[in-house]
Amino acid sequence: MEYIDYYKILELEKSATEADIKKAYRKLARKYHPDVNPNDENAKKKFQQINEANEVLSDPENRKKYDKYGKDWKHAEQFEKQGQQQQRGPQGGFQGGGGDFSDNDFSDFFSSMFGNAGGGRSKTKYRGQDSNAQLQLDIKDAYSTRQQTLTINGKSIRITIPAGVENGQVIKLTGQGSPGANGGPNGDLYITFVVANNTPFKREGNNLYTSVDLDLYTALLGGHITIDTMSGQVKLPVKPETQTGAQVKLKGKGFPVYKKEGEFGDLFVTYKIKIPTLLSEKEKELFTELANIRK
């Protein structure tokens, strides 16, 4: 029987930690999972090998046995001597009189090393593969809580999207991934949100930023203007002698705070003074008079 290198199967060194083994197993199990590679016999075989390697190396006792005997199992005399001392006793002994084992498949090596009381391998439960999906939203859709139905892995999933979700944010739906093997738990579903913004508002966290044009006369004398917000129009007072680049804050007119009902960020409005053009002769005369007065 050919020696099976479980470390090589998991692409690990013998010095790998328990965390390394766990990480490698998850990575390779996802890659070769039958759900990802339907009708691929090589991937199916690889998936079985990965599970078998993990079953041995993730168990401290089994790994200890494997590390001690595995690489030298063909040295029958030494293997039998240590086995008699630790497991079999003086009347025990491995079959075969110190010769090589007969040629068997991959799983026979596992059984001969670690045994199986039932005469065959038990069906270990394996967790299903995690799934990933993208969900595109408009920023206006992300402004309020909404429900949406997704089709993932052939099944429909109705989810509630809380107001305030951000572009690139990832949420996890436990148990909504691929089904497990041998009755194991399902994987999880990870949804990444892609939030498009075609509005005049720039979003930074829960705050919104925008700029509005302000005519020269209102900037000089003060008054009121009507501006757009995400929740509708509001009337905004303008102080006399407002300068271009001046900024005002509208408290609570920003974006909803994620999963905090009724809480909002702020809206910051920056004024841009719009200089009049195509002046009439009378207007030029009056502006000249004003200029002289200022001197």
C-alpha cells in the first residue's frame, strides 16, 4: 500500500499548527467541493482525500499516531515492536510477519492506521460550503428599510435590508449557503452590497455633503432659499454677507444610521456664489457706483 502524505494533501508542512490545518482544510474543501465541481470525478476524489487528511490531522491523538508511525510504516519490524509495546501486548503483533501490507485504496491506509470498529469508515458530517453574492442598490433604496427576494443556489431567499447599508458592506446569512455533507450543517451566505450613487449628495458614513448655487444678491442681503435633501425639500435661511465656500449644517438631514431606527447623520451644505452675467448698461452703472462707494 502506498504511503499517504496527509500534510502534502493539505499543502502544509509537518510543523503546521492546529489553526494552519483548519485554515488549509476550509480553503481546499471550498475549492474541491462537489457543489462547485459537479460531475468532476477528480475533484470528488480530491475532496474525499482532503476530508480524510483533515480527520486525521485535526485530531491531536490521531495526528500523534500518524506523525510517529506514518512515514515509517513500511519498516514493519520497528512498527510492530512499537505497536506491541503501546497497543497490542506480547501476544498481539501486526499481521503479515513484518512484510508489506497488500495494495489497497486510499481509505484502507486510514483504516489500518487508526482503525474502525464497524469494519468501515464512519460517515463524518461536513459543513457545507459558504456562498457569496452581490446585491446592487441605488442610494435612494438604501435610504429606507426594504425587503427583497434573492435567488441563491436555486432557492429563493427573502431578506430585510436595513436602512443605512453602505457600499461594500457585507452581511452574513447563517445557514443559507450550500448544504452540508452526510447531514452536516449548511454553509453561510455572504452578501456584498454595491450601492450606486447618482445624486448630488456625497456620502461619508452617515453624513451627506452637497453644494448649492447662491445668487449674489441673496448672498449680500440675506434671505431664504429652497434646497433638496434625501427626505424632500427644505427652506433654508441665508445670512447677509454670506461668502462663497461658507458651509452650514442641517442636523438630522443626513443618511440613516445602520440598524438604529430613527437616527440620522447630518447634511452639510456648501454655498457657491453665482456671479451675474450679461449685465445691462444700467446694472454696470449701478455696480460702478457701488464700487466707488466702497472706495
